[in-house]
Amino acid sequence: MAWLRRDRKPSHRAAEDIDLDSLLALVAESRGYNCAFAVDGHSLTLAPAPDPGPDVPDPDGLGPGPGALDAVRRDGERGREIVVRLTGLRRVAGRRTREDWPMLVSEHLTHAVAVAGDPLDVCDLAQAGPSLRTRVEAVDEVPDLTRVVGRHLNADLVELLTVGSRLVRPEEAGCWPVAPGRALEMAASNVRRERLSVEDIHLSGTPVSRLTGEGPSTATHLRWLADYLPVPADGVLAVLPDPYTLLVYPVTGIGAVRAIERLRVHAARTGGLSAQVYWWHEGRLRLIKADIVLHGGQTRLVVAPPPEFARVLARLAA
């Protein structure tokens, strides 16, 4: 195999790194590439291997056989060398079981080939930093939370790190000299510079504020809601009908109970990011569970607020 070097001196590298390199070379070869590792192990270079001609089977299940790459060869991607960074992949692999390594390696090489030639190198924080943004998604809509970089806003919403229009992969963020939490704060700072538009609307007679952005990061602006409108001490009710829109209602009186109903019905009708109502208070986004149920031929809203919000409502009603 092309990646074996007989003249190497005895290696002092960790056994895990050696095993990962062997797997990288195996997968690269199964996909029709020769590869050469940098001396420091931080990268490898994929070079197009001679076309073997007919399709060959893939007995190890590690990727498509060389014949399956003919279409890629025709569009020119296989005509040049591709440098694949490995620092982040090694960090991610170190946190996963060896059973996960074939999948990690296969995805990493596939992605490296797919983005080869892109002017932006996401593994370079100096390049990627200005393009970092955040996006809020429902947890149930994220197929695998281990394959994204983000943080939970609550049990059902997660704030994800993006670059351009796509999610940042853990092995890309693993190349950066800062922790993922710091990268998320950098992304949030970028989002803050993108101002939202604000307008007052009514939902069945209940006045609410609608904040709209040009990008899918509008929910991140809850952190700086006071930049757009007065925020009372008891916080605001909020719904996220889609990634570009945020509806809020100030909690200043018992009218918040009716506002929960109006916001919940509106969110359910839009069928967007989340159908639930949230309470934004002291930097936290908490779910106000509100279920729409059919009882005796009538539609009712059954609300189960968190204890802290229930106490706020009791005080406002007194």
C-alpha cells in the first residue's frame, strides 16, 4: 500500500494516532486515493491514484469502490491534490469509541473532498471567524447532536454554530485555538451586528412585538432584547415561529395569561421552528408548556408553567 513507509524510524507517537492514520489510509485507498501524512501528523495529502477501470467491490463497507468515483473524476475534483487537516479529527476521535472511528474518518474525508477548492478554510479560525454565526434549531430536528457544535438553550432548543449557510463540524472547530464555547460567543458577537426590524402587531387583539432579521439567527438577539424595546423585570414571553422571526410580549400584568394562549395558537399555526411558548428572564429561555386539547367538542389550552413563572403570575394577579 502506498502509505506504508519502510524507511521510517521507530515511532514515538501514541498508538491511537497510529491506528487512526492506518484507518485514514485504508479509507482513502478504498476511495481511489494515495495519501501522504505530514511529518507532524497534522494533515495528510490525498493524491489521485491511477484509475483502475471497472467497478470493484467494497468488502469492508468503508466507502464506495474506485469505480464509483468516475463521476467525480469527470468533474475535475480528482485531478488535483487535496490537503486534509487532521488536528480536529484526532481530538474528536479521542472522545469517541473506536467503533465510531470508521464513520468519523469516512465522513471527514468525504467532507474534505466536497469542500476542496472552497476559498474559505473553516479549519482556519482567522479566515472563518468573521463568517461565524449561530442558528437555533429544535433538538428533535438535529439528527446527531454529536456531529454539530452548539449549546442547549433548554431541553428542546439548541443554538448551533454555523459558517456561511452550513453547520460547523466538530472536527473543524477542533482545529481552532479556542474552545467551542468561545467560538459560539464570537459567532454571537457577529450576529449582534446584524440589526433586526421591529414592528407592533396584534394577535386576536393582543399586542405583541415582532422582530425580524435577514438571517436565521434572530432568536440569538434575545440576549440583547433591551436594544430593541423595553424589557420589564419579569421578562417577556416569546415564540419562535421560524429562524428569522421572534414574537415577544412583556410580562407586566395578568394579561400575560391571555398572551400565552394567543402566542401558542399562532406558533402552532405557523408550524415553524417551535410551536411552544417560552419565558425569557434573566438570560434564560424556559419552556411554558401549553397543550392545545379537544374536550367536550371545545378546544382548550392547558398550561403548565415552570414554578418560577407560576409565582410571577400569582404575584401579578394579587
